Amino acid sequence: MKHSFFAILVLTTVIAPVVLSAPSTPSAAVRVAKPHQWTLPELQTVAPVQTIKTTLKGKPYTVRGVPLWALVTASAPKLDSKSKHSEARFVVLARGKDGYTASFAYPDLMPDTGNKAVFIVWEANGKPLSTKEGPFRLVVPTDKKPMRWAYNLTSIEIYDGKRLVTSNAMVR
């Protein structure tokens, strides 16, 4: 069986070893204390595995996975402790192998603010995800359309919106 890796992608001015590709604005990323490449066995232990019943294309779709928030907190993002509610300016991106990206405001994922149900899954309807979908997929059961259900996930990236706006690469 092939071992699949899923990376919490850390982009800083000094590129960390888990970087899959360098972005055009590396200075906008958040430094994390615990960058990590996740294997399936590790994902299965980062948080209690949940079974989520939802629908996809009008058909029942039952998946197994863990909350995206568990991976975000396991990476220990370094938030700005000097700014009140600095987490409000952060964005979490889930990127697929084909470059497709789904984004979430950091507070929307936080249990004490938005508590948005977003999952990293590896199994659908009792079987491992197909090679088209997996090995990992993002599932957002409360979304009316599955446009943020990115498949073939390769990374989770955390960006500081304030630094994105003030980055020289963003100023023309």
C-alpha cells in the first residue's frame, strides 16, 4: 500500500522543509511552531475520527475523517499576541494537487467563534477515496454547493491577511 503524505505547508521568508512549492509572496505566510507532513495513521490520531453523513450530487455521501481545525491547531500557528483579535485577519487555505484552493477565515474554523464543520477525509461510503478524489479530500457538509470540497489535498496553508495586504509583492 502506498503511503500518502499530507503537509501543513509552512511558508516563511526562510523556506521550511515541508514546502511543496514557493509562492509568489512567501512573506505573507504565518510561521508555525510545528510544521508537519501527515500520514494517514497520524491523521487518524490527531483528533477523534468522525463519520459525517452528507450528500454529494444529490446522493448520500458518508465520509470518515478529522476536523481541519485539529490540523491547524496541531501546527501551532504563531499569532500576534500584541494585537487584539489578531486571529481575525488570518486565512486558512486547503490546496489540491491540481492547484485548486479552498479558503476559510481562521475565526470561522475556531470552535469559540464560527465552529465551521470542515473535515479532512480519506474514506467515502465505506471505501478509501478513489485515486481521483484522494487520498485526502476536504468536505464541508454545511456548504450548499461542494465548491470548497477540494480533492487530492496536498497542503494546508495559513496566511496573515495583514501581511498579504502590506507585502511588497502585492503593491503595484
